[in-house]
Amino acid sequence: MAQLLGIKNRIKSVDSTLKITNAMKMISTARLVKARERHNRVKPVYDRIENVTHRLIKMKDNKEIKRFCKLGDSNRVLFVVLSTSRGFCGGFNLKLFNYIEEQKEKSYGEHLHILPIGQKAIDYFEKYENLEKLDASIDINWEHDLFNQSRNIVYELKSLFLSDKYSEIYLVYNKFKSILFQKPTIKPLFPIDIKDNPNVTDLEYTDYLYEPDEETITQRLFDTYMIMTVNAALIELETGEYGARMTAMDGANRNGEKLNKKLKIQYQRARQEAITKEITEIIGGAETLRRDKDE
């Protein structure tokens, strides 16, 4: 009976877990749909802003903006690591962290510094020697306006670059490819590099009309571009997180159902054994009584 009770408790535990994983899958699926819609809306806007901004940088000699196109005097490199703040999304974050460790070994060594954004990255790099931290008031929340959060991050990173604390600053995050696949990506933030940008096409001279004036428009467009770069990365991260969580919860559901089926078979076998044992004991007792009566 103790064995039967133990198996029955395990079945109840698995059933309870399945309810949770199934609910999390449904929530992730609904949020993934919204995140993909936002991703599909933002991407063409960002690509266009990137195209126009890089074209202006190529054509115009704006000293204020050209500062962001040159390497700083420092030999230190900063990776701004974007991760999720919640778990239950499989190896989504760990794959990114392993990629960063590989890049450090291959290319950067002790010159690499890490600025983690997202609780999982903060926890993982907590004891990292070369650790940079954002202002305590800056936090990432999918439920709030990501554009304003991106603006705060950009202003913080811009000051770090202009102070020559770092010669290069990169965004490192999981780029959303599909629900089943998110690719770790390094995106240059400072300095701006337009040579290897596939979105920059048709760089011949274009005669723009500016209102109120060229310098103001160029500066505002540059600021918007930098904010949109971070914003687009955060949206890709959000979309990838929900896709990874939905996939992880679907796998957990399937494994839980298999385990539940296995436990129910074990329970039925144990129950049959217990019944057979009781019947055997009853028959044995009856046979003993019959023999004693005959004697």
C-alpha cells in the first residue's frame, strides 16, 4: 500500500505541474503573437532609419556625429549583454552566455568588459572581474514603453563612449530567427560602422531638404537611430524569449505526459500485484483453515 500511495502522489504532482506548464505555454503563445506583431512593425522602420542615417553620415561632415564613427583612445571593449529576467525558456540565456565566453577567449581576452541588462545576465556575470553597471534607475520591463527604456540606455552608453572609457561598445543578444531558433548576435553600437551594413544601399548623393536646419535634423535623426538600435534589439530579445519559453513549455508538457503515462502503468501493475497478493493470502488462509478442520 505504501508503494501505491507513493506512485499516486507522484501522479498528482505531475498532473499539477502539467497544469502549470500548459498555462505558461498558452500565455507565452499569446504574448509571442503580440511580440511578433511589434517586431514586424518596428523592423522596417528601423531599417529605413538606419539606411538614411548611414547615408547622411557618409555624405555630410558633421563633426558632432563623426565623433561616434571613430574608435576611442581606450583599448577596452564593452559588451552590453541583453538577457531575460525570467527563466523557464530552455537554454535561451545559457546559449548567449556561452557565446560570450567563446568570443572572450578568441578575440578580446582581458580587455573585454561586461554590462549586463536583465536579471539572468546580472546573476551570471555577478562575479565577473571586468563588470560595468548601469544606473540603478534603469530597468527593462516588457510591459512598459521600451522606447523610453532604450533612450535611457543609449544616453548612459553614449556618455561612457565619449568619456573614452571604452573604445568600442557592442550589443550582444539573441536575434530572433524563428520560434525554434534564436541566434547569438553582436551588434556594433559605438563607433558606427557602415561598411559591413547590408541595409545601407544606394549611397549616392541625395539632395535632402531640411526643416528647421540640417544640423538639428541630423543630430535628432542620429539620436533616434541609436535609440531605435537598442529598441529593436530589445524587441528581438522579447520575441525570442517568448518563442523559447513556448517551445520549452511544449517540451515539458510532452515529457510530463509521457511520465504520467508511465506512472499510471506502474500504478496499475502495483495495484494488480497487491490484489494478487491479497487473493493469494486469502486462498492460503482458507486452505489452512480447511486442513485444520479436516484434521
